[in-house]
Amino acid sequence: MILLDNTIISEDILEKNFICNLSACKGACCIEGDFGAPLTEEEIETIEAELSNILPFLSAESINEINKKGIWEKDIDGDLVTTCLPSGACNFSIKESDGTLKCGIEQASKAGKSSIQKPLSCHLYPIRISKVGNYDAVNYHKWDICKPACKLGDEHKLAVFQFLKIPLIRKFGTEWFNELSNVAAQWESDKIK
């Protein structure tokens, strides 16, 4: 583990390679799993405030489910997550003509209709962040559905943290990311010696 400011970082995010490969997985992370995407209270407030701008990008089925259940619920651990369709797909996922699932919140933002990005937990995937005392534990989450992403990352030799530069900066800031990059360079140098 690497200690950087108030974060405890798994070496896996420096050593494992990853490039999301939507053409292979078809956005399976939007439907796989037991519950929806993890949310913060602040994200819930922001999504609720922007919901009228996001709804036009969602399916009629998703809008119906949101009207019935709302945009969030608690999972079995009491954590806040997005609500899902009966199929298990996140209510904010939208299916493209080729069957690929994408985020309706992100599509609304890309279209200039909403000022918010997709939930940080989605943006950061395959990194998961949890609290350990006063620290944020930054861990790599390995999932079989991401094997094509790992293979593509290996082909391009792109580490998880490099692939996730933008969401990591979104979460921790540019200075933190630059420090992590320096740690990674030293880590790589030490391995060569």
C-alpha cells in the first residue's frame, strides 16, 4: 500500500493495466452486480436538481421506474445507490442500437443539456474508494466482465491510474494526481533496479 496525503493506495492501480473496451463488454457494469451505482448525498441532490434535463435521455421504462422508486435507494449495507430496472440495469443506463449500455446522465452532459457528470463511482471504475479511518482507500476492483479492458490496457501498457486520470483529478485534484504520477515513476524505477 502507498500512503499519499489522506489516501491509502493499492499498488494494483500502478501495476495493473486497463482501458475500458465498450465494444467488447457493451457496458456490462451498468447491468451486472446486485445493486445500482454507489452515490453520495451530494450527487443525489445534484441529480435530483438536474433530473428534468436528464429524463429526455432515458428510456420510457427508466422514467417509469424513477417515477415509482425515485433515483436512489439503500443497498443491503445501507449504502446509497442508483435505482435499477427489473432487468438489473441502472435506471440511468441507456441502450444504444448495438446493445451497448451508456450513461444517460453523461449523455445529457455531452449534449449540453445538463451540467453534471455521471456518478463519480462510475467515472472512477475499476477503482473503488472506501473509508479506512480518516483515509480514503483507493483500490482496484477486479471483475471478469473487464477482462477485455485489461487485455487492451496490457496491449497499450496503460496503467489503471493513467487511464483514470480525469476522474482521479475530479476526486482528489491535480496536485494529488501529479504526486501519484511521481510515485508511480519512482515505483517503476525501483522495480527495474
